[in-house]
Amino acid sequence: MKGRLEGLHSISINLKYRITLEMIVTEREIILVNVGDHQQVY
């Protein structure tokens, strides 16, 4: 994503719902820092 949402990833659940993920990726794990829905982020 770009702008103020840079560093987040976005996944579409269906036509109505989309979630954004902020995560830290290390050699051994992926840590979800923040998960929100479309309304919370955009």
C-alpha cells in the first residue's frame, strides 16, 4: 500500500469485507501487529 498506509498489507475477504494487516516478518515467524477492517483503516 502507499501513502499513510505504507507498510500495511490488504486482503479481500469478499466483496464487502477487506482486512488490513500490519506485520513483522522474521526468519522464524510472522507477527501480526494490527488487524483492522476496511472502515477502520481507510
